[in-house]
Amino acid sequence: MTIKDLEVKLDEDGKPIEPIVKDVIAEKASAEKKVADKTIKTFTQKEVNEIVKNRLSIQKKKNSKNVDEDTIEKELLSSTIEGYEVIIKGVIEAKKSEMPNDYLELINKLSLSEQYEFLMKQDKLLQEKKKIPNTPISKKGDNKGKSTGFNKVKVF
């Protein structure tokens, strides 16, 4: 775009009616000057390949460390889970031994966690049913000298 290509409308005094046109021309000229002043760095394909190769090797090293750490953590968690599973299976087998045989067929069809939940729920219900109230104990001095009936002997 050159000055000749633009049509500028002038008023009666000869001043441009649209000052934006003047600004556009000035901006374009300064942009062209800046581009000419700067030297643009270009890379050969070999240099680009080398840069990419270096960055990839750095990322691979970081990722391999993360994979190793994750593998160790996974093995640790797996062994912990297996230990808990053995404990839970022991508890379930102990609780199953107390159950009637009719229930065992149904219980064995459940998953391990469902078996545990069911058996713990049943155990809690049985515990609540087995609660026997404590025997009331009288405090000394409540009878005020009256006989409680335990020491009476009938004489014939």
C-alpha cells in the first residue's frame, strides 16, 4: 500500500477529513522499518532436529523417574491391599461359621465387601438382641433393718 493508492478526502482548507488514513500510513512505515532493522534468526533442519532430540531426551528422563516411582507405589499398595484382604477373609470365615447353612448359600454369592458388610450388620443385630440387663444391686442401708428374705429359715 502506498500513498498513491489511498484516496484522501480533504476539506475546504486542504486538511484530511479522515485522519485515520494518515495514521495507517505512518504505522505501516514504522512496521516496515522495524522488520528491516531486526535480523531474523533462522535454523537449519539439522539444528531443529538436534533441539527437538535434546528436549525429548530430557522429557524421557523425567517420565522414566515418574514411572519408576509410580511402579514402586503401586506394588506397595497392592501388597497392603492383599494383606487387608486376607484379614477380612479370616473375619468373614469366622462369622460364617456362626451362620445357619441356609444363609451360607446366599452369602457365598455376594462379593467379598458385600459379605463383610452383611455379616457385620448381622453381628451387630445379634449383639443388640443378646443384651441382658444388669442385675440390680441394692445399696446398703436401703432396707433399714428389714429382712430381705434370703436369710430366713423355716423351722418345722
